[in-house]
Amino acid sequence: MIIIHAMNDRLLPRLVDRALAERLRVMPAVVVTGARQTGKTTLVRELSPGARTYFSLDDLDVADLARRDPEALLGGSRPVTLDEVQREPGLLGAVKRAVDRKRGPGRFLLTGSANLLLMRKISETLAGRASYLTLWPMTRGEQLGEGRCGFWEELVTASEEDWLEIIASHHGEPEDWKALAGRGGFPVPALEIGKASDRSIWFQGYVRTYLERDLLEISAITALPDFRRLMRGACLRLGQVVNQTELGRDVGLPQPTVHRYLNLLETSYILVRLPAFSVNRTKRLIKSRKFYWCDTGLALYLAEGTAPGGPHLENLVLCDLMAWRDGGSEQIGLFYWRTVQGEEVDFVIERGGRFFPIEVKASSRPTLGDARHLAAFQKEYGQSAGPGLLLHTGKTLKWITPRVLAAPWWRIL
């Protein structure tokens, strides 16, 4: 198993290990993308050490050679790993030519701290030649050393009658979700920094590096204070459907600038915009996207003193769901559901033609009323709707309605 991050001299496995190995076995090139500091460099350097030639575009000499003579980096008989490839977008053209001259599985392993498919500077996407993986911040299961996400796969592939037994068989320990939200999933603050004040120092450096260095690689941003203000405004709207004009008015920016800045945040995997569930039947649905963040610790830091609330617990669940979705080979859709009548479900998993609704409540005592929107979703979509899951902060594990199972969040994640 590939190992990724050290804690007390112990290396921890990551969820994408198997998916990465499978893709390298099949595709000539594999691209691992994700926000800075999620562990991409450690992941690729620990893969077959000594068997692959490793180059980092953070090295100025390597970047200069990639600009002048990219073929010099790609030659030789050994497979090549190129770290932070977004720093020299023209290098992807050379990778394409090398693959076209000689195809073979696993020849190139690339990483990038931006979504290469969304970057305007990059015209070559390696279509048909590369497989893309996203490495999100560490899940709770990864932080515990188990190399996993929540038990989503087991639930969506099991019969409804087995759900209670599957969840009950997980003897995980209860945890303060607010503490988990505060430390987030970036490996260093999550695993190595124990004090909240020390994590704030780390996040301060992270944001400064992102604003003053990483952001400039994908766009010419000169008004960094405006961008920082927009980031804070987005964090204060966690879990909400956001009107860009209203957000711009609150942070003092025109709507086109807000639109551009939000796209840049999404391109660099900082902002997550969750799409609305669009399989309409009889109800009119809200179609705008909801705002979440790639990491709850970063979101809380940017919100400047905001205490963890229900939206942050939702964000923790969403981050785990995204790690599951992007760490496997199955096609999985993640959405939220909201009608103009006010009915809302936090998350909907679409898998194999079935829809599984999930509601997250920062409450230790789930009630029948908490399940009413899950029941409304199931009624609307009939046989296509699977059982619903009501995640909460208490210890109750039971069927709260015939088709809605109430479960502690820590038993799933």
C-alpha cells in the first residue's frame, strides 16, 4: 500500500492509493490534482521510490529547463514524475508528444495545485492519454490511520435491511466534531499541531502563500486585499445558496469581479460549489449552487473567530463524500435538493440510477421532524429513492421512520 504522511514516525495510508495504482497500470499519464498541502508531493514521491525519475517544478532550475527544453525532462527509460506541473503549462504539450511517440502505462505521473482542466493558460488537457485524480484534505478515517473514508460504498451497495447492521458493526469512538472541524484535514495542522493558536499561525502562512504566490500562477490578481475580503465573505456563507450580486455588495466588489474570484477559488480547489439535484418531477427546484470549502479548518480561520456551526458539520460530511467519490472508479454524483416550497435535503448521492438522500443535523437528539424533508424527497422520487440517512451528533442509532435511519456522524465517518 502506498503511504503518505508521517506522524510520530509513522506513515499513514491515503484513500486514493488503490485508485492511483489502478490508473498507472492502465493509462500512459495520471494527473493528481488538489489544493496545496493536501499531500500530493508525499504521495507521488512514496510511489516506487527509485523506480521513477522525480522532478519538481518548484525547483527553479527544473522550471527553467522545462521552459527551454522540456524534452530533456521526459527522456530516458524510467517513468517520470512531474510535481506542480501547472507552473509550466507548456510542459503538457511535451508530455502529449512523448505519449504519442511511445504509449505505455504509467509513463508519466503529474501533480498540480490547480484544476488543469479549468485553467485558461493550459490548452492541452491530455485527452485520451491521462486519467485525473483529486486528492482532498485528509478524511477522519485517514487521520486515524485507516486509509479510508466513510462507509458510503458499503451503504449504497447494500440492501436497505442491512443498513442498521452495517453501521452498528463500526465500533468507532465518539469525537467532538467541533474539534475535528477546527483542525480540518490538511496533514500538518490536522496531525502535527495540537494547539488552536498554533494552527492559526499555520493557516495564516497558508493563505499568504496562496494569495501571494499560487494565485498569481493562474491569474493576474493585483488587488489581494479585495480577494482576501471575498474569501472571508464566502466562508461566512458556508452551506448557503449565494447570490453573487449580494455577496459583491457585502464585500464591496462588482458582480463580474466576484464571479471571476469565485472561479479562481474553485480552480485552485479552495472553494467547492455543490450543484443542485436536477431530476425534476412535479416540484420546482432551486438550481443555484451551494458554497462549501475544501477544508473546515481553513474556512474557520478565514471567517475570523466564527465558532463551528451546523454548516461546518455539513462541510465535514461533504469533504468525506468527495474523497469517496473521487477515490474510486464508479460514477457517483453529489448534489443538494431544495424546492421553492422550502423543502431541502443537504446531500443526495446518485449511484447506479438510485438516489440516496442525507440530512445533517448538529443536534444530539434527532426527531421525527428532522426527517420530514428526507421523507418528502423519497415520496417525490418513488422507487428511484433509496433509504435516507439522518446524521446527528448524539448516540442514537435507529430507524426514525420506516425508510430514514438516524445515525451518529462518527459511526459513518
